[in-house]
Amino acid sequence: MQVDDVQRVTVLGAGNMGHGIAEVAALAGYDVVMRDIKEEFVQNGYEQIEWSLDKLAEKERISAEEADAALDRVDPIVDLETAVSDADVVIEAVPEQMAIKKDVYGDLEEHAPERTVFATNTSSLSITELSEVTNRPERFCGMHFFNPPVRMQLVEVISGAHTSDETMDLIEGLAEEMGKTPVRVRKDSPGFIVNRILVPLMNEAAWIVESGDATIETVDSTTKYDMGLPMGSFELADQVGIDVGYHVLEYMHEVLGDAYRPCPLLAEKVDAEELGKKTGSGFYDYENGGANVPT
Ligand code: 3HC
């Protein structure tokens, strides 16, 4: 399949990344199915897309007509078989845990047509290991978007050990059609490029606070104003989801060793289900003033 043959994209998962990727694909003109395991999850994702498209229109990044047309192209579905039965490309964005993703690929393989290419939005997990659950490891690669997908330009396109050059070309082309800048990652190693650098930065920031060396506000103002990053480390953790960063670290710790041991401060937030913006609070309180108000 060539990139020009792609018409229908199915996104599995309507969470933070899933609905954002569905939105990006719809804005690029694709017919999009967004699938999650419960009606309330797909509805919530759909409402998030609607909010985001309205915001883009309000900021004059797109017209109101483009926003309406993009929303019309998104079909929220719960039944997996219906969701993938006519998909050219499936982009999987389910929770960042190997066991969950493997289960999803087992089910997906049963229902997806032979031609369908699978791309995982995993933040860190082995593309090769995931691809081996399917009967099409050569038509399987990583397609890693950044949060929020509609605003972030980069997409990492990652080759597993079995990925064909045609699949890499197709997914790279698809990222370009979506208006993104793909970077090809040849080595399937934990965290790929961006998260290998960014997630330890968030972890180190947490260790500084955990050890009492500085406050969250001091660390964030330093990363933001002195190091020139667009968000402070804790603000960024809240933006991507503290659970997402934590699971990436757990995996990097397991595969790459002790340098990546997650700070207990992150585990405490995960246990308390204070995961960042998506739950209303994380390191900051978003129900009472956002990033200016630490919890
Ligand atoms: N859709 C539409 N609008 C959105 C939005 C979305 N998804 N998310 C935020 N906005 C809106 C905000 O509500 C705000 O609107 P308001 O002014 O009316 O309140 C507006 O966008 C802010 O946009 P601006 O252009 O004025 O603001 P910035 O210049 O600060 O840009 C940003 C916002 C692009 C998010 C910028 O802060 C940024 O680049 N942050 C860093 C994000 C980042 O690094 N992401 C990668 C994380 S790593 C990752 O995702 C990998 C994973 O695997 C862990």
C-alpha cells in the first residue's frame, strides 16, 4: 500500500493521545474511526476533540468550517470488529503497559483485513516484541506522537526488527500528510529518542523535590525560564499524564537499569490517581487556577 491509498484510519484508544491523534487525522481529511472499550470513553474523547477544534477555530488556526468538517469525519465506535473491518491503517494508543497492548493486538489481528498496517503510539515499549504478537510484523511500526498531538510538530517513526521499508515509508508519508515532521528512529530501544531524554528529566526534577533540595515552583521556573523549555518539568508531567511518565520509567528501569528508577513522588501521585490535567490535579491543581496553583 502507498500513502495515497490510505483513506480510512482507525485509532484505538480515545484517551489523551488517542483522541488527539484522531483529531489530527480528521483535520488531514481522513475518515477516522476512534475506538475505545466503553461508550463513555469514546464519548469523552469525542467531546475533547470538539473542544480542541473549537479552540483552534477561536484562535484562528483553522476556520469554523474546517472544524465542523473534521468533527464530521470522526466516527466514535466501541465494537472492535466494526471499528477495524475497513481500516487501511490502525494507530494504537491504548494504555502504556505491555500486557494490555499485547491483548489488544491479539484481538486486532483476528478482525483487521490482511492489508491493514498497524502503527503503535507506544511511548517506550519494544516495537519488535509487540509486532510478534501479530501475523504481520513486517507491516508493523511505531508512530509516536507528542502531547498535545494537534499542537506538537514531531512524530517519531520507529522500525521494529521485522518492519519493512515499505511500512516505514508509508507511515512516514502518513505523518507528513497529517502536517507533521517525522523523524525516523532505526533502533527499537526503550523511550526511543525523545522520551529517553525527556522522561529522565521529569524524574530527576522529582528527585530534587523528593530530597528537599528545591520546591516544585523553583524547579519549574528554572526549567522554563533558564533552560528555555516551553513548560516546567512538573507542568510537563501533568500535561503528558504522570502515569504515562511513570510507566515509561518503570520500563526503562527494567530494561536499562538503575539510572532510571522512578522517584517515589511519581508513584505517590499515581497511587492517589492525581495524574495531571486529565484528572483535574497532579503536581498542580487545574480545577482552581491551573499551573499557577500547586497542590
Ligand atoms: N487543542 C487546542 N488548543 C489547545 C490544546 C489542544 N489540545 N491544548 C492547549 N490548547 C490551548 C490552550 O487552552 C491555550 O488556550 P487559551 O490561551 O485560550 O487558554 C492555548 O492552546 C495555548 O496556546 P499558545 O500557543 O498560546 O501557548 P503556547 O505557546 O504555550 O503553546 C504548547 C502551548 C504547544 C502546549 C506549549 O506549551 C508546548 O509546546 N509545551 C510542551 C509540550 C511538550 O513538550 N509535549 C511533549 C511531551 S512528551 C510526550 O508527549 C511523549 C509521551 O510519550 C510521554
